[in-house]
Amino acid sequence: MEWRGLKNGILLKKAEQENFDIFLTIDKNIGFQQNTSQYKISIVVLNSSNSNIEALLGFIPTFLAQIQNFEKGKIYILEKD
């Protein structure tokens, strides 16, 4: 998958075409930049101050607890437990 450098709209379309269920990001502005309801994919934003793996690992419990409730076409903002 050569997806490096693709912008959010194209990334979302590509993920949808590849039958992804969830688009995971730390881009807090994606909901303002994209009409997320048009995509048949759940968009999950990790409300993190940085992209270090150590910071992102703290979201795993919340993500796993909510994963079954994510609906396609909706955006979810996750906080750390």
C-alpha cells in the first residue's frame, strides 16, 4: 500500500475502497475538514498531544472497550482512560 503523502479525503476514500471498517487518526481537525458522514467507514480520532507510540498506547483500553459500538459514517473522539 503506497499511501504515504495522501491527504485525508483521498485516504478516507482509499480506506473505504479497501473495505476498512475504521480510520484511526490523531488529526483533530478531520471532522471540520471532511464531510465524514459521506464515508462508509468509522473515523476514530485519538485526542493525543503527540504521535509517540508511548502516548498512543494509552488509548488502547478505551479503543477496545468502544470498538463494537463504532458506526460507519460517524466520527469518534477518544480520550485516554
